[in-house]
Amino acid sequence: MMKHFRTSLFALALIAGGAGAQSPSRDVLGTGTLEARVKTQVSARIQERLAEVLVDQGDTVKKGQLLAKLDDADLKQQAAIAEAWFSAAQQTAQRVEADLARSQAVLEQARKDAKRLAGLLASNAVSQTDSDKAAEALQVAEADLKRSNAAIAEAQGQVLVAEKTMLHRKEQLAFTQITAPYDGLIIRRDREPGEMLVPGATLMELISLDELWIRAWVDETEMPRLAKGQKARVVFRSEPQKNYPGVVSRLGREMDRETREFLVDVRVEQLPVNWAVGQRAEVYIQIDPAKP
């Protein structure tokens, strides 16, 4: 609470010292820090050694741009092995499909032979032995067809497993290429080539420049006077004699239970030449004269 109290005193001193030409009587005061609405901690999705970092702090990047590379030697080999296994499984499936076609043809011929010999046996044109051999051949052909169908199912299962393994290995290989999820600015770089990265460990921090705002703490007594879209002026502590235009983007819906303050996000429409995320600033929100 004392921190916010001291900050407010600093802001009032700026007003008294001529920080802006506008009268503060209709302004709502807030103090806070410059933040990016969209901020991402870029990290690896797999555990691997960092091979190369292609960008540095302060660089602007485009969506999809390559930011860093992980060591991919082992994963390339695993992906090649998985691809070869998938190819072999496909060839096996093709072979058993050919066996199935042969089994079906043999069975069809065995049925014809058994039927023909059964008819000849009725007229005593063939012996019982010949008819029995034809019936046995039919049973063998039927069993062979069942084995072929089972082999087809097994081969198809192996193809499916091999394909999923191949896709998984290729996905793991793709994870060695770390790219930007959106257009933005690298504000921090935490790792150097040669370090071992683990999933979730921050490699660098990326922000979107589409919307930067001051997350300002405002006393709860000012809540009735505020609304989204109100104009504001921002005074950075690095340039206390200069105002920058802003507008209220959103109002917080949770109160700090100790300081009795809530957050108001004020979008900054113009920034100093030199700025940094986390930079302190005061905002003066202009209130509609119709409001009490």
C-alpha cells in the first residue's frame, strides 16, 4: 500500500511542477507500468541441445520466422528409420494382399472341382477317392483364405503403427525448428547455443506490438467516473515534461483488497523513442464534464 501511496505523491508532484498544461481537476490519476497485451515466453517442446539462436533482444520478427534451432542429428536418424519401417510395412501389406488374391482364386477353383467331382461320383464316373481328395482340397483352400485374411489384418495394423511412428518422429524433428507464433519484438533472450533446453524453459520472450498499454492502479473511489474509450495522457518517468496520448482499453474487475485499487488498462497511442516493457508511468484519464 505504501508503494502506491508514494507513487501517487510522485504523480502529484509532477502535476504541480507543470507535467502537463491541462488542469488536473477533471483527471483521474493512475500509476503503473508499460505492458504488452500479448506476451509469449518462447520455449522448446522437446528436450534437446540448443544448436543456434538466430535472433536477439530488440529484434523484430515475423510470424513463422525461424528463431532458433535445436540439435536434430539423432531425430533425423530416427525419422529416417521410421520412414523406412513404414515403407517396409506397406510392401508387406501389398504382398499379403497378393497372397489373398491367390487364395481366393484357389478356393474358387477348389469349389468348382469339388462340385464337378461330386456330380461325376453320382454317375460312377469317378471314384470315391477322387471325390474325397477334391473335398479335402476345398477345405485346405478355405483354411488358406482364412490365414490370408488374418495376415491382411495384421499387415494393415503394422502399417498403421509404422505410419503413426513415422509421423511422430517427423513431428519431433519439426520441433527442433522454433518459430515465431506472431509478428512481434524480442524483448529478452535467456539462452545461448550449447545449453540443454527442456520443455517449458524460457528461451526468449516475445511481445506483440499491436497493442501496448499502461496497466495503471486507480483508487476505487474513482470507479464511477471511468469508462472504456475515455482519452488519457501518459507521462513516462523517463520524460516527466512530456505527455503521450492514450485511451482507456478496459477496466479491471478485481480490487486489490489491501490498497483498495483496481487496474485500468490505458492503450498508449504513441511511445517514446526509447521505451521498455515494465517502464513506470502515470496516466491522467480525462473525465467527461457530465460525470460528477
